[in-house]
Amino acid sequence: MTSPLVSLRGVEKRFDDGTEALSALDLDLGRGEFLSIIGPSGCGKSTLLRIIGGLSIPSAGQIAWDQEGDRQPSGGDLAVVFQEPTLMPWARVIDNVMLPLKLTAMDREDARARAADVLARVGLAGFEQAFPRQLSGGMKMRVSIARALVTAPRLLLLDEPFAALDEITRLKLNDDLLELWAQHGWTVVFVTHSVYESVFLSNRVVVMSPRPGRIIADFAIEEGYPRGRNFRHEQSYAHSCRAVSDALAKAMAS
């Protein structure tokens, strides 16, 4: 890996109620990398994601950005997609997607054109004037992803965005997300509970220990891109899934 976009060293997080979410956590995140984070429930995956995104401050440790001229992403440099789409129910799809641009005071027509372009890229051309209540769960998640992408971020953080979706929709969105990542070259951090999803999407998977969370295993997924549906039937995919599953089982038993 080249010089990392961000390095975390000895990061800890303790909440006001005394809960120790993270302890002595070390992690390097490479530019353009698709990194998945997996671990037992409550191990601090989402907390780690929020710290990387600057949404939460660590209690101890160091976070180093500024490698090779990089600075900590902020504003339009960074976008977060959560498990729930959190759309404004009273606003049409295009207005939901335009929201980040409105906050930057971009010209309305320019913002509308950019939002329409992003909606087309996530497969929602023609739904600009729909309301969220008129959309399926998968379509709502596409709107949420479009809203994250409309600012052209360098760093995209996704916190179990497909967990509540049916398997067919989830697989389709996995394919779509990889296609968009290949086109735009973001750095992606993806939190998931699914071993199979993590291996399919990522060129690297890290496994966290039970709380207080720390990185206990780090796997490079060597298969190249693009990864079609057939990749899920290949021996290399099964081997990587088994290795990640074994590490996760050891983490849960520890």
C-alpha cells in the first residue's frame, strides 16, 4: 500500500457512561482503497467509522492525515451513508439529493443538474419528482447514496447501508456500488456484518475484536475488478470467506 490517506495509532474511545468502545486500535487506510470492517455486534465498528469521519473525537491516540499533502477531509470531501436512508419525507427525491449543495449556496440550477446526473448514475433517472413514500427500500437507499455522492467526495463512509434490504436488492446494490467506485476512485470504508458482502466488495477486510474493539486480523482480497456475479462461485472467493469467517469466529470466542 502507498502512503496512507489516514493512519490511526493507539486510538481509544470511552463514552461518558464508562463504556470502552475502542482500545489501542491501529489502522492504515490507503488512497482509493475499498476497506470493509467486520466484527461482532457492539464491537465499535460504527464508532470507528464516525471517528474516521470526524463525527466523533477519540478519547486517546493519534489520527494522522496530511500524508503527501493530504488534509483531513471535510465538507464536500467526505460523505457518510447510514443504515437508514433518513430522507426528508416531505421533499421530492431531487430535493433530498440537492440538500448538501443547498448548504454550500450553489446556484439552484447547477445543483439541480448535478443532482439529476447523480440520480441517473444510481439508476433513478425518471424518479426525480417522486416522494420517498413512493419508493421501495432499495430505491430509498439509492437516493441516500446519491445524496452522499452529489458533492463528489474523496472519502465515502458507509455504515451497514444494505443491512435492512432483501437479498436480491442487496446483491444488485453491491454490484452498483462497485461500478461507481471503479468509475470515481473514491476511498471507501464499509461497515458490514456480512462476511460474504465484505469479501465480494473489498480489496481489504479487517476484523475487529469484541468490545473494546481493536483490529485483530487484516486480509487482502487479491481478486481483481470488475467482480461479476460469477466471482461468488469461484474457489478464491470461498477461500477468502472461510478465512474471514474463521477470524471472526475466533474474535467472538475470545
